[in-house]
Amino acid sequence: MRYEIRVEGHLSETLAQAFPELGHVVMAGQTVLFGPVVDEAHLYGLLARCRSLGLRVMEMRQVPE
């Protein structure tokens, strides 16, 4: 499964390194994290990481392979 997680604001390179398994792109006041998600536990782990870093998740969605 591949996912996109949109977070509010522009992530610094330091914050982006907290998600080494995901790529990222900054656009229009948001940062889009994207990449493969192995299973539901991995997805919840990514969301927990966002929360622990104080990131506001704007949207999360599964995208075609």
C-alpha cells in the first residue's frame, strides 16, 4: 500500500528525517509525506510520530501503486 500524509506547514529537513521511509515534497503551505506503508500498525506508527512531533495532519489517503 502507498499513502500520502499531508501535514500543515513546511517541514524542515531535520523534521523530514524523522520519516526516513517516506519521501516528502513541500507545496502550498503543506508538506506531503509519501511512500509505502507495510501494514496498519506501520500507518498508526507514522501518525503517532506526527503527533509526537506536534505536526497537524491535514489529510491522509491511500494512493494507487
